[in-house]
Amino acid sequence: MRVYNFSAGPAVLPEEVLKEAAEDMLNYKGCGMSVMEMSHRSKMFDDIIKTAEKDIRELMNIPDNYKVLFLQGGASQQFAAVPMNLMKNKKAAYIITGQWAKKAFAEAKLYGEAVEVASSADKTFSYIPDCSDLAIPEDADYVYICENNTIYGTKYHTLPNTKGHILVSDVSSCFLSEPIDVTKYGVVYGGVQKNVGPAGLVISIIREDLITDDVLPGTPTMLKWKTQADNDSLYNTPNCWSIYICGLVFKWLKNMGGLSVMKERNEKKAKILYDFLDQSKLFKGTVRPEDRSMMNVPFVTGNEDLDKKFVAESKAAGFENLKGHRTVGGMRASIYNAMPIEGVEKLVEFMADFEKKNG
Ligand SMILES: *Cc1c(COP(=O)(O)O)cnc(C)c1O
């Protein structure tokens, strides 16, 4: 039996996709081998990666002047690739809303002057700072955000006013959860293991004019976006398996009705959980309501022993990975695209029952 998996990442994948992959496992479309065994230069794989690109372009309505790159090293590798490719003036503005933004900020400091222009560290990252009028240095090469904060459960519902600077956004944990306007960004990228596919692949969507030979001296060939763009993400052997599964997930999303439908569905799921938290006398959400994420929902009882008891009992009842991030404690339910509504309904029933017995 499959459990309800609330992991923050690697995370739940659509059951239909896993079944299709299982069917294809030994003999992909009659070619006599699996996707893991075929040449990345074969016609078969060329179809897989081209179709995946076409489908994500359609899903996200990505304009023609943006490249879609399928890269390795996860989102963390882009923490370095971003300054290496974009820091012409060796200066960038960072908004610090959690661990992932902090890590990207620390990485950027290795390559130039990274300036913190806003932060929500004062209240353990439980909100998104006001970004309507930030002191962004004139000569900053870009403004950097982590759009959905996986660990703290906050999300930008309004993008920062970058005052004409390029916006770079890490969308790892909200990737494909709702429609976005790609034209508002210079770079949008995400590790796929949160909301899209298997770990080890990061998809970077980059405006073409930002992909140049003018990178920081010493930038590794592999980290230069131009290398990857010129070679259609096949400069070296890519993560073929993850690209294939992501392709199946893109088809699944299209069959579901696309990102507007996913947004409605995700809003509905999140509302079930937040409505419960807002009326509960035992559990409470930790995020300022207007900054809540639809994907990652942290909550606490206010009593560490009770939190532990909840995590243990929920696991025994078939709800996996509800323990909060090791740096914040409490609980966190990640309710990505592939989490069925029923999973959230059952979780809320379980929480109500726990509250009755322990309230
Ligand atoms: C998980 C996560 C990362 C790190 O992803 P890796 O692929 O493991 O490097 C970066 N940013 C955000 C927002 C994440 O949730």
C-alpha cells in the first residue's frame, strides 16, 4: 500500500506517472531497453528531451526568447552559476527569506559583492518582507529571491519591485504549482525533486540575452549557461532518467488541465489545511497568513513532546514525513501537485482526532 507522503523533497510523484514508468521500464516503446540504458544521443532520447521541452514551454507559456536548460547539480549548483553568469559589475541584491536564500547569498559572496536588501530573519523567516521600495544598488546586476520558502512555508504573492533590475528566482518548491508570467523574470530555476520529478535535475529558464560568453573568469565550462544552451542541454551526458520522468509529469499536468487548474486544486488543498489550523485550539500555523505557501505548511502544537507524539502517531497511521525541518522543529506538511486532495482531507481528520485526545 502507498502512504500519504508529505515529504518536502524528494517528494510524492503522481501514481499514474510511476505506473507508466514501470510499464516502460524493461522495454521503452518497443526499443528493447529502458530509458536508463539508451544513448543520450539516440533518436529515442532526442524525442524525450525535445517533447519535454515543448511541453514545459506550453505549460508555463514560456516566450521564444527564453531558453529552457536541463542541468545537473541541483538548485544548489545554480547558486554559483547565477553570479558566475550574471555578475558583470560584480554586485547583486539578495532578499533573505530563509535557508535557501541564505545559501545562495553566501555562494554569491564568493564571486562578488552580494548585498542583503531585505530580510525576515528577525522573526524566524515567518513572513515575506515588504519589497515595494528596496534600496537596490544602481549597479546591481540582478535581484535574487527564493520565491517559495520550503522550510519556513512562506511565498511571495507579489514579486519585488526590482527597479528595473533583472529578477532571478529560485522556484524549486513552487515549480509548476500555478501559472507565472515568465516575462517578469530574467532567470527562473528550480530543482525538480520538490514538485516535478526525481532528484538531480534543475531546470533553468533563462532570457536569451543573459546567456553570453561574458562570464566571470574561471567559470567552469559546465556552469556557463552558454555551453549548455549551445548544446541543447547535451554538452555532456544529462540526467536522462529525470528528464524522462519530468516529461511524463508534464504530460500528466497537461491532462489535468494545465497550471490554472493545478492552481485551483492547490488552493483548495491548502485551504482545507489552513482552515483547520485557524480554528484549532491545539495546532497553529507559524506563518503570517498573507504570506502563506500553498505547497509547504509548517505548524506546531507549542509543546515539543506533543509534536514528537504527533509525528510518531501520524507515521503509524500512514502519513509519512510530517516532521518539520531539522532547523525549525514542529511539523510541516508539503502538499505538492501530486498530493491528492483526499490525502489532505485524511490528514485533517487525523489531526482533529489527535486534538480531541490530546487537547
Ligand atoms: C530543496 C531546495 C533547494 C536545494 O535543491 P538541491 O537540488 O538539493 O540543490 C534549493 N532551493 C529551494 C527553494 C529548495 O526547496
